[in-house]
Amino acid sequence: MTLNKKIYLSLIGLLSLGLLVLLIFGITHSRLPTKNPTLTKRPSLTQQQEIENQIKLEQAKIQELQQKDHQLKTQIEENVKTLTDIITKIKTLQTELTNNPQLPSTIKTQKQQQLTELKNQQQTQQTLVNNLIEQRKALNQNQKEKQKELEKLAQEKAQLQTQENLQQQISHLNQALNYVEANQKRIEELKTQKEYRKNQTELKNLNDFQLFLTDQKLAFEKQKKNLQTQLNNLKENKPLPNTKKQVTFKDVYGMESEKEELEDLLTYFQTNQSLINFDQVRPKGYLLYGPPGTGKTFFIKALCGETNVHFINLIPSKFRQKYIGEGEKEVEKVWQEAENHDKTIIFIDEIEGLENRNDSNISSGGVNVINTLLDKLDGFNSSNKKIVLMGATNNLHKIDSALRIRFSKEIYIGHLKDSEIEGYLKHIIVPYQISYHTFLALKDITQLCQGKNLSNRYLTTIIEEAYKKTAKWAQQNPETHEVMLPSDIEEVLQLKLKTKPNHQQVKKRRAACENQ
């Protein structure tokens, strides 16, 4: 072997060895990744998203079933038409054979064969139609089941949405409670400081705000407890409790003398009177009168809450019917409902809207309604049920005189006194998150409202609209405008009192309140 050849073979060997080493290195160091590095694990779908996906799938299945149902319906109609044609041909042949007994035997045999074939076709076609009908029945049953599944999923989705809403409300209440507790803690710290202990005015303000926060905390905790009960019942598939807040006299600010006026009525409803001939003096009705928006209806609802009686709320238009006699029937229905309960308050708001028999333009139907109402009131003594009629009016003189004298007592509900406005504002603002400066600003707001005979409804509207402004500015400035500020109330009040504030001044005042 020549030297060149040896060198050549050696080079080949070295190259082969190098390739082998590279191959081994590649195998050991270039494994396929077990995961795609560009993909991350998807977060698991929420239960609500899963239900929404199931709903979409069920809707698609129902749509597919509907398409199949349409196809089957078309097939059934076509095959029924074919079957009808066959039956028509059979009847025609049978008629021919019956009406022509003298037909030649060959023709007669031919027609009988045709008749036999048609009957076989009829049987085959009838079987086909029956099968198609059964298929459609099964399909319809499947559709019903799918529809039930869809309804069940929709209920689950609604239930989950309700749970989510309740959890969100509870979360917001927890935040509000944290805010209250932080304020309470801060007040305790401030009260220990020398400058506050010496300043009696500031100390009183802090103590007043502390009392307000205590009331607010109790209200928030009660609200949270009710929401938590609803949430637990939903999770455990228990029926939801009646969460409608029952209004009582505690919810009515002031009106102490008016509440005293109703003491005999409270006693009547809350006790079983054993006095002889008490039925001759027992209360028949109470009439609340006064300017609009002073809380007459709310006062009646509070009375019902105190006495735990059945409440029937009516308006005069209920008794204005198209045909003669219908109004009286409505009165009868109302009293029948009242008779079905041991204790009932029938409340007619804006009772002056009932027709007055002194009015020359009164209709015969209106006269009959008033007469029926008077008969019912006069019949109270013969009933062992505790039924009391209550009315509210802004125009006492417009009520039918005979109806008016049937009321045992007339109670005036007027505007708040100037001295009561601040207390009322503090009472109605409890459900809303406010700052310490807003609490103090209620004194200034009160000064602006005094001497104007503003109704309860008017003042309540001011606070409610101010809280809407809070929501608006909290969205834009969550760090500095998280609760109701004095500027929110001031802006609403300026609009209500029709003063024309300078836009820049309003903006400047809002910024100042946000930076307090």
C-alpha cells in the first residue's frame, strides 16, 4: 500500500470518527423540548365561561335538530302526498271494478293485479310515512330535552351571575367597613392629641362623626349579613329569604308627635281588646294631609312595619273603570282581600282623586264607588277582622265630605322645621360613604336649605343625586374622590336652587375637596 493511500485512508478514518462524535453529541444535546416554549398553560375557564360554552353547544345542537326536523317535515309531506295519490288510484280502480261487473276477464284480471300492486305500494308507503313520523317524534322529544338542558344551563348561569353580584356587593361593603374602621381609629388617635382635647368644638365634631360612623357600621354590617345569607342559600340551592327591607318608625326621622297620634291605632293592632262595646269606638280610618313630598306614604308603610299587618296600597284611578259597575266591583275585591287577613291597612294615596259627590260633573259610576266605599266603612263594626282605611292627600278640601267624616282622625304632616334639617340630612346619608369634611359640611348645607320649606323628598333627592356625582368623579379620580365630598352636595344644591355657579369655581372647589 502506497504512502498516499495510507494517508488518504487515515484522513477518511479521522473524518468518520469526527462525524460519529458530532452525531453522538447532537443526539445527547439536542433533545426535542417536552413543551412548546412559546406556549404557556392556559388559565382554567371560570364556571360561568364553561356554562356559556355549554349553552352555545346546546344552542348549536338545537339548531341542527331544527334543521333535521324541517327536512323530516318536508319528507313526510312529500310521502303523504304520494300515499294520497296511491289511495286515490286505489279508490278509482275499486270504483271501476264495482261499477263495471261485465268487464272482460282479461281486463278485469289486469285491473285487479294493478289494484294488488297499488295496495302493496300503499302498505310500503304507509310504513315509510309511519317511520318518518316516529323519527320526527323522537327528534321533537330530543329537542324538548335539549331545550330543558338549555333552560337549566341558563338558570345556572343566572344563579352564578347573581352569586357574582352578591360577592361583589359584599366586597364593596367590606371596603366600606374598612373605611369606617380606619376613620374610627383615626378619630381615637386625634382625640388623644393635645390640640384636639383643648378645642371643644373640634372635639364635639369628632364625637358626632364617631356616633355617625357607629350607626353606619351597624347599617353596613346588617346589609352584609343579609347579602351573605342570600349568597349561602344560593350556593346550597335553598330558597332565597325575603330580603325586602321592612320599614318601621325607626326609619322615619322625627315626626314624634305624629307617631304619638297613632299610638291608639298601634295598640288596636297589637292587642286583643276585651273591653265591652269597644267595637263601637274602634278606629275606622286615619287621614294624613299636608304638602306633597313630606313623607306621608313612607309614614304609612312604617306604621304597617310596626304593626306587621297586611298592606293594600291603592290609587283612585283603580276605581275609575270604563263600564258602569266595574268601579264598585273593584271596591268589593279590595275589601274581600282585606277580609282574608286578620289585620289589614287599606291605603289610598292622593285620596282626593276619588270623585266628590258635591261636584256637578260627577259620573254615576263615581257616585256608586263613593257609596260603596261608605257602606264598607260603615260595615266595619260588623266584622271581626281588624281593617283600617288610611288616606293621604295634598288637598283636604277636595275630599267628599261624607267620606271625610268617616275618618276617625286627621293628622297633619308638614315640612321639616329648620331645626330638623341637619338631623334629617344625617339620617338619610347613613347608607352612603362620606368623608369627615362632608359630615361637617352638612351644617353649611343646612344653612342654605333653611327658610325655604323644602320637603323631605326634595332633601332626599339632593343627597341621592350628590351620590351619583360621587360615582361619576370616583370613576375619573379614584384616588382622590373615593367617597362623597362636600363639593358633590354643593354642586347639586346649586342646580336645585337655580343659582348659576361659575364653572371654574366649581372645578376649583371640587379639587380643593379632593385634596383635603
